[in-house]
Amino acid sequence: MIDYSTTISTIIEQAKISEDALPIRNKECRSKFFFHPHPTPKVCLFFHGFTAGPYQFEPLGKALFQAGYNVLVPLMPGHGVAGHDNGENPPPLPTDIQVYQQFVLEWLQQAIPLGKQVILGGYSIGGTLAAWLAQNSPQFIEKTLLFAPYLSSNTILIDWLVQILPFYYEWLNKDNPGNFGYEGFCIPALEVLLDLGQEVLDRAEIMPATPILMVSSKSDRATNLQDQQDLFEAVLNHQPQSWYYCFKGELNIPHTMMTEAEGNKYLSLLLDVTKAYVDSHQTWTEVQEKGLPL
């Protein structure tokens, strides 16, 4: 059996070789690993958002590392590549969902030896992929953390446009100083992930999956809040240790909730809720009776 130090060294080196060959567009887009010198009680595997990068999980990754856990945040396929983002030269994002599915399955296998329990998580489309992985490999995962998962957009019209218009879309917030990823993308690259979101919702009624923490925001203008609530309720029927937390509208926490630079002025609240859930064994009924143990 390969020893632990060799395993983490190999993970770091292979990521560096792969990302050096891209070339990477910004150091913030590189995979981020927070490793202790020994296996930990929990190992956290996180998947970042669409057209973004691992930088989105740096605050939470550091917080969980300080709590005593190993953390892996790999760069998603087709993300982080240097170049000019426009309709003539769009980002090389996958349009085959199997590319993403194989990616998350392989990273789960790399995470398993690094801790006694795997805590899976993802933001936006990374959350959708985490939900899919939890449905397909629940035997390896202790809990799943879903931050504003992109199950569908906030309007039916946008979903319809995504399905029929193969054009290049430029983000409205592309100049946000917290954005180190792509400024835009070709619509078919998002369509495959929208289809996966519907698959996750359909299967949630019959798939036990794992307990989940669902974190939403009333001010999220990108994703469908009702779908997130429906997914939580479906999972709760199988997993009573699931929790739901929704930021109030007056806090104005946007879809990009994972960092202060991207607009979350109450990031400490997200970190506190997450850490409380990761270390808790309380059911949702107990949480509702007592209040969130923050």
C-alpha cells in the first residue's frame, strides 16, 4: 500500500503538470489542496462553479483545514485555460456530460484514502455534479454540501433559451474583481449541465443518496430556489440528518456566495453554518426545534 505522504505528493505533482500544460490563465484558477501530514477524520472534496475556478473554495477550504480536515479543490475540465474569451475563440468547456462525470468519479477515488469519511461539496454547477455523485456513489460519502446548486435557472424562459440558442454569452458581472475565470461561454456548454440538474431532481425521489446541507439565498438571481428546496425535501425523506439554510433577501447575498470578493459580505455566516453541519449528527427536526447550533 502506497504511504500517505507519497499519495498527497503525487496528487499535487500531477495537478501541477496538467495545469502547467494548459497554460493556466491565473494562479487563482489552479487546483487548491490543504493537506495535513497524516490522514484526517474527514477529507473534503469540493467542485467549483461554471467558468470559475478553485479560488471559490479557498475560504471554506482553509476553515475546514484549520478544523483538522484534508481538503481538495481540483480544477474542473475545460476551466482555467488562458486565452481570449469571445465568440470566435470560446473557452474549451466540455459539451459532453460524461467528461464531468468521469472527472468527479476519479477525484472521489483519490480523496477516499486521505480521511476516514468523505465530505463532498460543490457550488452552482459544481453542486449539481456533487449531487449527482452523491446519488451514484453514496457508499463512499458521509455528507454532501450543496451551495446554490444549478438545477435550473430562475426563469423558464432562460432554460428554454439555453436549450435552443447555440450562441456565445458574456457574463453581466464579468468585470467583478473577484472573478478570475472566463468572461463568457458558448451556450451548449451550459446546456449539458442543465440536463444533469433535471436528472438529479428526477432521481432524488427514489435515490437515498447521502445527507445534504443545502445553502440557498433569496437574492440569488441565477438559480431556481424552488428546485433547491424540492431537492432538499426529496433527500430529507431518505436522510433525516439533512439541513437547509437560506440567506434572507435583505442580506443581498448573490449567487456567487462563496467569497467576499464575489459579493458575499456575510461569508462568515456561510462558514459557520457549514462547519456546524459537518460536525453535527442532529436531524433536521432537532435543528428546527432548537435552532441552528452556531
